[in-house]
Amino acid sequence: MPSIPTIAGATLVGDTGGDFNQARTLTEDGGAYALRRAHGSQVDTNYFREAQFSPDGTTIITHNGDQQLRTFILPPDLLEPSENAAHLQQYASFTPPTPISSYAVYPGFSLHDPSTTIVLTGSADQPIALRNALDYRTVHAKYFLVSPTTEEYHKPHSLLFTPDGSQFVAGSMSQIAVFDCTRDCEGPIFQHRTAGKGRRLHGRPSMSCNCFISALAINADGVLAAGSTEREFGLYDQQGQGQSVTAFSLGFQAGRRGTGITSVKWSPDGTYLLVAERQSDGIHVFDVRNLRQKVAWLSGRKARTNQKLGIDVVPTAEGYEVWAGGTDGFVRKWQDPGRVEDEHPPDGEVKLHSDAIATAAWHYTGAVLATCSGSRSDSPLPHGDDGETMDLEEPIAASEVDSRLAIWTVGQRNRTGET
């Protein structure tokens, strides 16, 4: 196999340092419930699960292993010459009453207007909430995704604002629901059931399995793509409020195994749909004009893990690129997916972390690349002389851990992402 070119010029300009390179005692106190294992007490590093840029590029919202959402505002002098990288510190944080299952940043987010600095949060047994990312105690609205028969809350496994921010889509167990953001304390205005009698994958289709809707994306034509934990995805008109256009199972893709969809992304022109999975070393590329014929397989992703590792689509002067992190601490890129049929190896890679990279996302100007890293690391809690688990007031130090939010300049890029 030909060697992969090294992406040159990666320079660290800011990170969280060792602030999150530590394990925490897993107790029921202080919101640390989410890190406890069902089979007994464990410790876990406070790794980064995900990071999302605000659309104005000023702010990053992260989700960590301790189940907190954190807001980081990038320093305005981040790109000024300096001998040392800037130390990124959280501006605000939020510990939910139950574990965070998904979140989404408002497309009109502007740091200059605090009324727009909002984020949707979804948790088990709770309403979906519209919170202010500068002060999470401020709740602008709540939305109810509940069973009509049991009145139990459905957990949203994916959340997505429509491009204009007036509505949002929530994916839950075998259901896609569309909400009007102005309707506080109300339920969805439209719903799709994705499983049940009479569903077909081909023909007049819908997804056929009982499954969690784990990934959502809308293209410029208003077509909603929804991916599931059972390796199915479907397309829906009118940003989720129209008919089911088609559905397809990745189980038909010989030799391309995975254990459930974690990300769906559109190419900038809406022609290609990119699908990433857990436990998969590649990314599927489909031409939506003929979904039964996969165009390409972006190989060499290095993502054979149950941890969710995201992908980013970046417009360029001549097309687009896909960027993704791997379990080996490398970030890789693929140029113009779809131009190469079948297997498409990475067109470049660069080592940025010593642990898994959950997010590699570009600032909308192409000025900086944000990465977040870390992975679950378990070991038994220490025990006292009486055999009982010790209560520790201080975090337990973790060795060889790289749990960071980091900002990089990479080569020379402009607003179109050209390198």
C-alpha cells in the first residue's frame, strides 16, 4: 500500500493542557453517576466525547466523560505570535440530572448577542431543553418527547436544528420528531415512525428495524438523512416533515462491517451522503441518485472502537474534503470523495494526539482546526484495610492519558478550505 502523505505545518495554538488528564472517583455524588459501571465501582478518565464549534466560530461546546457540557470561548488573540500555546479554560458548564444523550448548537449563535448563544440538550427522562451556553441555568424553552400511552420520556439520541434555526429534529427509539422552537412546553409538530408493520426498505420505503436514530443531517435541498444503530439510514423530504424518500441498509455492503451509524454528513452540493459507523475503519460514500450503488469507501480511518468518532465535511475551492480522527491519535483527510470509485485511502494524515480523537472540526473560515481527544480507561477503585472501597476526595491520577481540547493551525487554508 502506498504511504500516506503527511499533512505539514500543524502548530498547536491553544489547548486545555492537563486539566482533564485525570480519573475521577465514580460515585453517585455531584453528578458523577454516569461514570459508574453496573458491575461495580470503577474509575474513568474525564475524556472528551465530542466538541462542536458555534457557527460564528467564537465558541466550542464540549461533552465529557463526566457527562458535563462545557463552554469554551476562544481567546481573540489566539492566532497572534506567541512562544506558548494559549490555555483554554471553560467559561460555563452544565451537569444534567441524567446523562446527556445528544446536544446541538443553534445555527444563529453569535457571541455578540447573548439571546442567540443557545444549545439544545437531550437527556434520559427529561424534556429537551433550550439552554443558554453562557449560563446553563437559563432555560429558554422545554419540549416534550413522550410516549402517548405511557407518558414516559423518549430519550433523544440525536438532535439537529434546521438551517434557519426555526425548528429542530430529534431522533429517538424508532422515531423522528420535528419541533417548532417557538412552541415552548409542547410536543412535536410532525413525527415519523421508522419501524413497524408494512415498512419496507425498498419500494415505498422506511427503515424497518426497531432502533435508535443516532445521526441526522439536512442538505441544501431540505432532504433529511437519518442513520440508526441498526446500520440503516433513510431520507425524508422537507427537512423531515415530508415523505420518506428511500431507505437503505449497510448490511448489504459486503466486507464493510460496522456496528451502527454514528455520523451522517452531506457533501456541500448535496449529491453525496457520507456515513460513518462504530467499529469501522472506513466511511461509506453514496450518490443519493442511486443509493443501491455505493460510490466509494474511504479507507484507513482507524476507528475500530465503540467510542463515537466524528467526521467533518469541509468545502474547498475545487470541491470538498472529509476530515476524521482515529484511535491512533492521527487526523486524516480525504479529498473530493466520490471522484475515486471503490476504495479511497487517505490523501493526508498528521499525528496530533496520543489518544483517540473524537472530533476533528474546522473553523468555518478554515483558520484553525479543533480536536478533542481521550478514551475510556477503567481500573478498580483502591480498597481500604477492611476491604471496603475508599472514598477519595482528590482525583486519581491517570498515566499516559491525552484528554484535551486543542486548537491547531494546519498549513495555509482560506475560507474555502484550500490547502
